Amino acid sequence: MSEYLPALIWSLSCFVCLFIAKRRQLRTTALRAILVVFLGPFAIPFVLAAKPGTIPQH
């Protein structure tokens, strides 16, 4: 079971990043998605440091 722990932490951090990005009204771009996938838990500070932008209304 302990070998699955890093994958679980990595997956949970992706959901945390997505939740923070939606709360701060950040647009999800391909670059941000790749950063989250590769950096995992270390991507949370990047999401917090990103400037909130306006979401275009359709």
C-alpha cells in the first residue's frame, strides 16, 4: 500500500490546484496543466502566485 502513497499525494495535489484555480478565477491553459502534472504538489505555489484574470463570458 505504501507504494501507492506518492501517486495518491500527486493526484490529490492536482485536485487542490484545480480547486484553487477555480476559486481564484484562473483560466486553465495547456501550460498550467502541464506544470501541475509534472510538478505535482510543488505546483501549488505557482497556482497561488498566478494573477487572476477575467473569464470571457459567452
